[in-house]
Amino acid sequence: MLRFADCLPILLYDPQKRVIGLGHAGWRGTVGLLAQRLAETMREEFGCHLAQVRAGLGPAIGPCCYAVGEEVREAVQAVLSGSSGAVVERANEVYLDLWEANRWQLRQLGIERIEVGKICTAGNTAEFFSHRAEGERTGRFAVLMLLQSEWDEQ
Ligand SMILES: [Zn+2]
């Protein structure tokens, strides 16, 4: 379980090896290639084949609301391809698309089954917490992953 208020929940699942991985990426985690490191850890530590891994990218602050400064744009462009769709320019402002930035990273590793909810936390504060929209003292919502034991499934 991890807790979120704008950062992106990254959920990975290998149904063959029965391995799950959960990550938490804001812009620093995104430029630190956290999604790729999470997937590579599943491959190296548990023998997962990334082609069979399914991914989910959860609610996060969307490119509709996530205006970022020049330092973030430079950091993203230094690491991710311009074709990733990670940086969106609109009315002289730069916005970061965490979903596209992290989907691009997973695709680079051969993960193709990726579900993206595209629910913006900053625009849906009745259902989610948003650090950007509500300030430092807001809450966090939890993302929980679990593997049922084989006994439970019978
Ligand atoms: Zn939004």
C-alpha cells in the first residue's frame, strides 16, 4: 500500500509469476525512471517476463492542471523522448503529463498492456486528495495491491 495526493500510482502485475509491484511517482520519480526501475526489479528479482506484465496508472494530477516550471521541463526532456507526450505546452505554460511520461517508459521495456484511468486528482477533490489543489495539509488516498493466495482461489 502506498498513499497519494497528486503523484502517480504505478501498478504492475505479472499473472504468470504472480508478482505485483506498486510505485509512487511525482515528477522526480518520473525523471528518475521509477516505473522502469520497478519493472526491472520484477524481472531481475523474480524472473518476470515484461511482455506479460499488465500495468495500471492510477489517478494523478493531470496535464489539465499540472503546470510546471522550466527546471521540470528541462529535467523531463533530458530523460524522455520528445515523442513521449510528457510535456504539454498551452498558453505560454508548460504542463507535465505523468500518465504519458510513465506509459512511455513502460512501453520502452516492452510492456504493452497498460490501463490508464486519466482521472485528475486536482480536478476531482471530492473523491481524491490533491496537494496542488488543496495545499500541504490535505489527506492522502491509499492504493492497495494484494495477491490472493492459491488457497483463497479454490
Ligand atoms: Zn486537472
